[in-house]
Amino acid sequence: MTTTDIPAATARRTPPPAAGKGAGRRREGAAWVFLSPWVLGASVLTLLPMAVSLYLSFTDYDMFNPPRWVGLRNYTQMFTEDPRYWRSVGTTLLYVVLAVPLQLAVALAVALALKSVRRAKGFYRSAFYAPSLLGASMSIALVWRAIFNDGGTVDNLLGTGGWVTQPGWALLAVALLTVWQFGAPMVIFLAGLQQIPAELYEAAAVDGASRARQFVSITLPMLSPVLFFNLVLQTIQAFQVFTPAFAVSAGKGGPADSTLFYTLYLYDRGFVASHMGYASAMAWVLLIAIGAVTAVLFRTSRAWVFYAGEETR
Amino acid sequence: MPADRTTRPWALLVTLALTALLTACGGPDDSGGGGRVTLRYTWWGNPDRAARTERAVALFEKRHPGVEVQTSFAGYDAYKQKLATQAAGGDAPDVMQLDYRMIDQYATGGVLLDLREQSAVLRTDDIDPGLLATGEVDGALAGLVQARGTETFVYDAAQWKATGVAPPRAGWTWQEWADTMRELTRKSGKPGATDPGQSEDCFEVWLRGLGKSLYREGGGLGFTVDDLTRWWTFTDGLRREGVVSTARQTTQLDGTVENTALGRGTAIGDFNWDAPASGYLGIVGDGLTLAPMPSGEDGRPGQYFKPSMFVGAAANTAHPREAAQLIDFLINDPEAAGVLGASRGIPVNESIRADLVPKLEGFDRTVADYQDSVDGSLEAPPQAPPSGDSALQTTFSRDYDQVSFERMSPREAAENYVTEAKAELR
């Protein structure tokens, strides 16, 4: 800092208590400066592309020629003329219904087990969290493909043949890769478990409640907000799964479209077939669908999510 | 410290501005100083082609000390996707290998340089005018043809001989081919070939054997649901008999020879293009032999000589002259031709071809002899496929997956394909 800065700065350091509008605006200006990285990022990298993609979804943009307006054609084609589109919707729904509950169950089970661990806590937590850090990477997905391929580990151990080459099994191989990355929901569950007052368990034990009874009557209700949070988050993520499906199916969503997830088909339409307009329309339908599913989850949550302190109302 | 409180926002702004400036400097335009020119050159192919191309490129760099060529290659499927993304982003490589199926799309999209603009350094006099014209789109020379190729039934003669089955005869029909595959399978216990049902190329050969074509003149499909149903019923029947590769092997095809049934050692033969078949050499060995494609039942040949590979330059390259020099070197330089051999097919430069062909050895010789053996008996090639064809190729094999995994009947899948193709070609 140069010396000339100092007098000015010192002068401003002691503002009169009621500086009025001027100081407030200055402070606001500073706030905007600090916000600018986020504002710039959100508007230039998120909002603008979204607006462009909404426009493109009504055009036949093919990445090479200027877009031409086609009205709702992309949308009507998607719903009425594209058999593969509906296959990708079916595959995605099946995957969400399969992978999300399974992953949450595993995360909760591990969190419960870790809660009672006394020694080397940090080690176990890191060890179980590690797959979440690794799992999103392309390399793990490729290893996964090798493990579940013909002549791979699973084929040799179980004699089932490679899973990724059989339409009935390939989706399960991808779902298992997701389930294996249970680290993030596990950590959240663990935090939630530690929030539950120990007195509740003590009181229940005095009353002679079994462990199972304690789990159903104390742990689950007390944990339901966390469960809900994890459910919403993982469902949204599951709808957008891409990397594992791409790598495990070698980029083709095969065999026989059995791992053709929505996002994979979107990628195929946009980047392989160069139908960016169509892919944009697909992206918007996905956004709306995820919004709708999340809204439904929130609606149902009133029935089963219990917030501590509610009963006192 | 307190002094920093008010200056910090400005410091932050300056930092941001500087960062933006620095990022702008570090952009793709890295040719800035010293007159040193960097070209990017990409192609698809097998490791053999890559090794030879690298050697040719090294020669070029020695000849042009100011130019550095960065190369990269991939299997066809991966290459196709990557190039499309790069081209769409305005980041196409300076020099790129192109397929017949890509020329139309990329040229009309303004991705490709009109190579005639660089005729001072890029000579085309030694190329047959008819062949040269296959790279023209709307009067511009969008791509320079590098070779012509034709499809082949490639097989391992060692395994074939061991079965005692008579070798393929020139002019064999699809029916004879199927019967031969049956016999091979009976004697050897493994499929005779990769299932051709997944291949749009094979379907085209079969169609042409019937006197039909994949696309009509002026666009649109040249065949009906019935035609495709017949083809898929034929191949699916062979699959059910165990005469061609299983669905699980077929679905793993990705344009590399390593993942074909022949490459994995699970079949005796495969369909491919002649020059790329060199990729099997390292796997199959010296028994690698090329036979003509089966023809229609009345002996009408379906295969044709296709301008198999083009090389083009990016319209927005910063160094059009150097890019053209590289292309010229690859096509017209005798020394480069000696290194490249027939790795992309028999060269198109006629004086080089006359000089090179008698000297070819090994598999290059095999390709040259194979082309000689079918030359003159084939019908004229179809016009360049419409731009949607590149995507339809993939759709074709995916729809056949539904048949080979027995999730759809050949007719259902054929109806799906025709629906998708009509939307694609609209």
C-alpha cells in the first residue's frame, strides 16, 4: 500500500455515527464488489446459457448453421415420434427408484454403525467417505466397467458373465457404483444422529424398549428432516447422473439401451447427432420434471417429516 | 491493517481485471511470438497408422523447421464425437482427417477451408479429377481425398484352413456366405464372423446387391421397412444359430479392431474396410486374408470403391498456408508416401501410386492386390451421404441391439429405425 492511501483511509475509518445515505451506499457498493465473482459466475455461466438454451429449444440449431425457429417441433417430436426418448425416460426412472433408496439405506446403516465406534473414529469416517471422492471420477467408472465386464472380476467370481454386456444387469452395475458413493449422505446422517438427545434413548431403555423399537420410535422420527434432505438431494442428483453411465456403457447407453439415461441420450442428441435444439428442449423438460418431482416430495414430507419442537405447538 | 479496509475492494477489482486479462492472453492463440507455428493434426485409426503418421509428421517438421505439429488420434467413434464438439466450439484442429459422411455437414457448416485458396502450396494435378471432385461441396474443395477403399470380409486363414472348409470364392453370394459360416461354425465350434446386422455399411452392401440404395438421389431413405426387416431377420437368424457373434459380443463394437469378435479371438472373420484391417495384424498374425464382400443372389456386387478418407483444414485456422503445406506433404511427397504406405489405403496421387504400388510389402501388398482383384467389377459409388447419416450409423447399430438382445422383433426395430431416420433427415 502506498503512503498516500493512508490519510484517506484513516479519515474514513471514523465515520460519524449517522453518516446517512452516502455511507450506506458505499457499504452496499463494497458488498456488490465482494459479490461480483458470484454474480458474474451465476449470470454469465448459468443464467445466460440457460436463457440461450431455452431459445435454442425452439430452434433446429445443429452447432454449425445458424438456428432456425421451429416452434414446438422439438417438443412434439420428443413426445410423439421418438421411441428412444421414452426408453431413456423409463431407464432413468427405474434407476432413480432403484439407486436412491438403496444408497440412503446403506448410508444410514453405515452411519449407525459408525456412531457407536469409539476408536479410530476419524479413520473409519474417512475410509467410508473416500469412495464419494473417488467415485465421480472417470477412472473409477472405467475400473467399474472392467470389473463388471466379460472376463472381469465379477464374471470370474460369480460366473454370471459380465454385467455390462447384458441388458438385464447393466443398470444394476451402474446403480451399485452410485450406491458405493454413499459418503455424503452418510456424513449428514452421522451429524443428524449426533443431534438426537441421549436422554431419549436412556428413557426408552429404562422403559424396556428394544434396540429395534428405539430405532423405529426415536431414531427414525428424529432423523426424518435429515432423511428428507438426503432424499431430495440424492433424487435430484440421480436424475442427472451421467459420468458413471457414460463410462460403464462405453458412451453408448448400451447394451440395448439398458443404461441409456436421460442425460446420456441428451448428450447423444446434442453432441453425437448435433441436434442442439432438440437436446436443449430435452434439458428443459428434465429441469421441469425434476422440479415437479421435488415439489411432490415436499408435499408428501408434511406427512412424514418430524421437526423437533413440533409437538409443543 | 485498517488502511486496507477501503482499498481492498479496489485491489480486488484490479486483481479481477488482471486475471481476466491474463486469461485472455493464455487463450488458444499460442502462436504469438518468434514466428514459430503450431499446427494441430488429428485423425482416427489404429496404432499402426498412428506410428506411420507420426514418422511422416516428423519428416515434415524437419523439412519445415518453423512448424511444430501436435498430433492426436482415436478410434473412429470417439474421434467422430470429439471432432464434432471441437468444430461446433470453433476449435477444430488445423488439419483433420474426415470421413465421406462428414464432408457435407462440416463444409455447409462453414468449418472447412476451401483448399483451392491455397493452391500455391497444395498441388492437386496428380489426382484423378473424378476422385478429387468427391471432396467438393458447393464448388469449394472442402476436403482432399487421401485414398479410396472398399469393404472386405477379413478372416484368419490359419483358423479357416484348420476347419477344412473351402476358402471364399470371388463373387460369393450372401446365401453362400451364410452357408460357409454355418460350416465354419460346425467345424470349429465358434462363430464364423461378427454379426453384420449391426453395421450400416454391410446393410448398404446387401441393399446394393439387390439394386437398391441406402439413400435416394436428393435425400431421403432409399429402402423400406420391409427391406430392413428382411436384412435383420436374415442376420438375427444366423445369430440364433450361433453362426455369427453373440449379442453380447456385438454390442461391444466401437470402431476399433480390438473390440471386434475377430480381434477378441471369438470369431474367425469380420467385415471391415480394407486398409483399416491392418489393425488385425498384431492380433491375428500373418494368416490375415481379405476376401470380397458377398454379392446379391444374381451376382450383383454391393461393395464399391469409396473415397475413404479425406483431409481438410479448419476455416478459422491461424495458419492456412502451413496447414496446406502439411496436407500437400502428406498427399504428394514421395518420401512421406514411402513412410505412410497403404495405411490409409492406396494413395490417390497417381505418380506416387505408380511408383509405390510395385514396392508395397506385407499387408500393404495384400490391400493393393485385393483392390486389384475387385477393380473393374464394381458399380459406381453412391453420392455423398446426407449430413444426418453420421448419426444414423450409430442409431442403426443401437436399434439392432434391440433385435439381437431379443427385445424387439426385426420388424419393430426396423419401423423404429425408419421413424428415427425420417426425423433425422428432415
